[in-house]
Amino acid sequence: MEFREIIEKRRAVKFFDPNKDVPEDLIRKLVEMATKAPSNLNSQP
């Protein structure tokens, strides 16, 4: 997938289904990836 396609397909989610379970390992992977994302002015809070 090209960057242009990613930008065109992005969207804001305003509703989350409270009945849908999210596996614990997926949450851990997402948090791990988020900690590696760049921070504002490299502040790394």
C-alpha cells in the first residue's frame, strides 16, 4: 500500500462497539508500537 492510499483511506472513529473484545496480546502490541512512535520535539514523555 502506498502512502497516498493510506492517507485517502484514513478516518476518524466516533463509535466503538463495547461488545467487541480486543485480545490482550493485541493491546500489548499496540502499546509497544506507540512507545516507539516519535514524540513532539523528541520530548519522550
